[in-house]
Amino acid sequence: MLAVRIRLAWRRASVVVAAAAAGLFLPATGRVALAQVATAQPATMAASTGDSTTQPAAQTPDQVFSDLRANSEELAKILGDPKTLSDKATRKAAAPKAIPILKKMIAELDEIAVLQPDDKERILSSQDRYLAFLSVLGDADAIAKLADMEASKDVDKSLSGQNNQLFARWILAGTNAGAQRSVADDLEKLDKAHTDNIGLTILTMMCSQSAVSPDLKIRLESLVADTMNNDEATELKKNILVVRKLRLLENKPLAIAAKRTDGKDFTTADWKGKVILVDFWATWCPPCVADLPRMKKAYADYHDKGLEIVGVDNDASAQDVNDFVTKNEMSWPQLFDAASAGPEQLNSITTGFGISTIPMMFLIDKKGILRTVEADDNMEDMIPKLLAE
């Protein structure tokens, strides 16, 4: 079964919040089972931050989720640039617009918790992540709330406070390697003291996905795979091992040959002298679809300069792919294996690489050398660098 990868990197902060509001912020930070996607609500992080009794149940859950989604989309417009939260000046400029929206979203989660009491604990727990974003934006109430949580005698509440303060620090660290290492040092201490804590496991994996140093990335991954001891860590370890194996392909020649959705033969070998982004995706994959604006921007900015993109699609129907591509004006070719297509089936290229989670992106340089199997984390930085070589 192919799984869906949900990235929670600081540089995708607005997407994180939007995904949470849409019901796509799933427990497995990094990867979750496909079966969970359709029914998932905001994920487990930690304690409640609002007073749900003050919010009358005036709407249905669908109506509240619709409002929450609309607010998240508005927030994404404000925080859409990756540098917005890590840069002091842009953060200050965004705060007056973003803070009221985040507070509305917290209140809306309170209302959903009243309407869906069986999910109350994990719905309200998502609010702590929103508190972290508020604290990054300088909201005094959120900063004080997280500090009070850290000081709590309740172990779970205290850990949640520490978790989200570290999350806020990681966002503020931006691409500063030293600041990231400082957060990682404190996170490692907590991980080793609380190996069973799922929230810390999730945070550690998230930080690994946006670590600017390869060594730090591997260090944080190893904490999840080798130190943490809970169900979440067990699932994440499987995927960490897959990525470790894929990394062995880096810095070696790679050409991908297959059939396009129209049945015509295709090979990346024909794109000599081009930088090639290979996107393993599917139309049913929410984070894959969320990545589409990034893909379109990269194509618009760099296609004339030598960038090519090819999709390796994992849908059950070529027609579904073609309809989606046409509707969303995706100008690059899509590879599709009709022989392996079907419900819960994968493109043979995907299985051939041992890929079990999507989205997954490769970057191939002008000489046909695979430079990274994790381009989804840093393609904005890597594409211009490879084009300049």
C-alpha cells in the first residue's frame, strides 16, 4: 500500500496550517497510510488551548470545517512565502493580518470539538501547534500560554508546552544552521527522556525534513528511528529506511524510461543537458496536490533556462490523470503504467525504486546524475544551483 507523505517543514508553514484546517494534518508526520487520508481530522499534538463551552454549536461540522478551510486559505496567502516566518521584518508585517485568523481557527476547532466529542482530544490538541505559530508571530498571550504549559505539573501538558516552544524556535531559526543545532540539542534531550512520546517523535521527524545540514538531518532521523520507542516511531522508521536506501542512488547516473499517459515511449535520456525534476505523485494525494503551485512556479521560472519536469503518476486511470492535468494546466509529461494500474496499485517505476510514500521528488543534473532523492524538501534552492553548473 502506497502511503502519503505529509511534510511539516518550517518553510511550508502556511501549508501545514491549511492542511490541518482541511482535515489533512495526519498523525504520521512524514507519512501515513492511504486509508487514513479520507477520514483524518487534525492530528494529535497535545493539550487544549481554548474554552469550548463558550462556543455554541450553531453549525454542522461540515460548515465549521468549511469556515476553517476558508480561513486557512486566507492565511496561506499571507504566509505563502517560505521566508515570511523566518525573517523578522516580513514576520512583523504579516502578524497583524495572520494573528486574528489563527485565533479564529482556534475558536473554530473549539466548536468542532463540541460538535464531535469523540474526537475532542485530538482536535483540541491541534490548537497547540496554532499557539506555536502565534508565538512566532509575537502574540503575547500565546507566548505566555506555552510558558505556563511548560511549567505545569501535568507531565503531558508540560511536554506539549516544551514541544511547541521548540517548534517555534525551529521556525525562527530559519536556515541558520547554528540555531537549528541548538534546537536539536534540546530536542534530543527531551527525546531521550521521553522515548514513548508521539508528539516529540513527530516534531523530531518534522525538523529532520527541513534541516539545512545533511548531518543534522541524519542525526534527527536517527533519533526517530533508533531512539524513540512508540507506534509512530515504528511506522516512521520503515520510511526512513526506504529513504536511506534511495540515497544510495545519489551521485550516480539515472535515466527513467516508461510509457506516457498517451501510450508513447518516453525517456529522460532524451533531455541531455537539462535539469530534470522527477515527481512521484497521484491526483488522490493531498500533499502532492498541495505541491502543485510550487511545481508550476518552478516550471514557469526555469523551463526556459533548462528545467524539465516529468510526473510518475500512481493513479488507477490514465483518464483521471489526463483530466486533472488539463484542468490544472500542467505542461509537463506524465508517465503511466497501464499494466499495473488499478485500485491500490502503483506505477511499476515507483515500485521499482522501492518508493512507498509520496510525494517523492528526484533531481537529475545536466549530466544525467541523480543529485537528490529528496527534492521535495529543497527544490527551490537546488534547481537554480544545478542550472548554473
